[in-house]
Amino acid sequence: MTSISAVTRVVANNIHKRFHLRRVLKNISFEVQRGSAVVITGPNGSGKSTLVKILTGLLSPTGGEVQYEVAGKLKAPSNVIHDIGLVSPYLQLYPDLTAREHIQFFARLHGCTNEIERSEALMTQFGLAGREWDTIRTYSSGMLQRMKYVLALLHQPSVLFLDEPSANLDAEGKAVVARLIQEYKQEHIVVLATNEVDEISWGDIRVDVTAQ
């Protein structure tokens, strides 16, 4: 069951982003509530990943603001970092650490108290059971993507961000992700960024970064 202190709404208000003289995003506004998934679309290089970074607080906007509603109060992304989970190509893992060591590190980072039971279920869900004590450098690209999901979901975030959600995944892995999104958004918020036609249908709300 979702905690009463969980994020119930994410609001992006008139987001602008420039890198020096180059405009990347302009007038991006939307909101998504718990029980929904929003899909950010646009061709390669259009600013999808930039918007995800802004929404998660990894990057500051040039203008506008992002707010998270928790128990009726609006908060900045920096105040809800433990309510956010992220899977993305720019999330790097440590090649010389095992999967178990990654899990222990992320559990301490988020203050998880049931990481063993939770991680075992997630490793099984994403087809990584039995590889817990292998170093990450022995993982294939598809296994690395699956491991990112395990770590992103470990602390049961109320907002899950997926940038290129099925990158490097085979058909089976993609099916797992599709099921996850449909199930997870029932009591949480899911934000995904993709330009894959079939993945766009995973969202309830569409935000085209090139439409402004």
C-alpha cells in the first residue's frame, strides 16, 4: 500500500532549458498524478533526457520549476530524492562490485530495512537470480539494464523515471518492463522517455518536447 507521505503529484511548470545559446526545452508544462504514467516523446537529441534530468533534480532548468506534491504540500525535487527511482543510460554502475554490493550500497543510501527480501524478489523478477555475487563487469548489456531496474525499485519509490526503458533488452525483458509499468503505475507515478512507437502506448499522458 502507498504511504500517506508518498508523492501524489508531479508538476512541471513552464520549463525552459538553454545550454549557452542553444535552446533545448521551451514552455514544457504538464502534471501527472498517482495512478498514471506520462510518456515524454521526441526524436533523438530533442531534449527528452534533459527533461528527465530536470524532473529528477539532476539538472537545474534555465526557467520554470518542478514541484512534487506530498501530503498536500509542494516540494522541490531535492526534498524528495528518496521518493524517486531512476533507470537511464547515464546511470553508471561500478564494474568491480558485485550485484549484492550494489544492493547493499543503494539500501544504505535510501535507508532500506528489508533489502534482502526485496532484492531477492526483484532479482528473480528481472531474471538475475543466481548472479548476485558476480561482479557487474561480467554482466551483459541486457543484464546491466535489468540490474538498473532492481536498484531503482529497491526502495519502492513513489515516482519511477525510465529513460529509454527497454534499452538493450530482448523481447522477454521488454515484456517484463511493460508489465512493470502497468502494475507500478496503479499506486505510483511512472515517467518514461522514449521515441519507440510501441512504448508510447505505455503512457496515459503524452508530452512531446518538440511541440512547444
